[in-house]
Amino acid sequence: MGSVYSVSSLAEHWGCGTDTVYSLIKSGDLPAFKLGGRLLRVRSEEVEKFECQNIASNDIEKSSPSSGTRTDDATDIRLERMIERPQRPQLVHSGTDAR
């Protein structure tokens, strides 16, 4: 068996809080096991697998040209939809009132 991380050492390694690591474990995104029935540990192989699947793809997204789409803000999404929506044709009124 390879090395293992405690929740706190993994949080330090990733530069995040222990709550983030606990959330990943609870959601099943990061497999962990209990040591002594209580202490959570994460195998280094699982950490490496998680990093390859998640962190590398985030780095690629940051370094690749932007598609112009932002999904992190609901206001931006609404504005983007309004911009992309084709304009409705303007109604032109004919008759005696049109000048």
C-alpha cells in the first residue's frame, strides 16, 4: 500500500480547507477509508487520480482561449441569452398614423 493523507494534510497539500476535503469525501468524489474506525485517510493513488481528473482539466480550461461563456454567475447567463437571442422584427405601422 502507498502513502496516505489525513484530511488536514491533504487540505494543506491542496491549499484548501478541511471542509472542502470532507465535502469531496462525503459526496463520493474522493474515496477514503477509516483508520481505527474513526480517522479518515485518503490513499495517495486516489489523490493522484482525483487531481488528474479535476485539477488538470481546470488548468486546461484556464489556459485555453475563452469561449465567451461564463457559467458561474446567473446574471451573466441571463445577459448572454439576451444577447444571443435573435432580434424580433420591428413592427411598422402603416396607415394614417404612420409618418
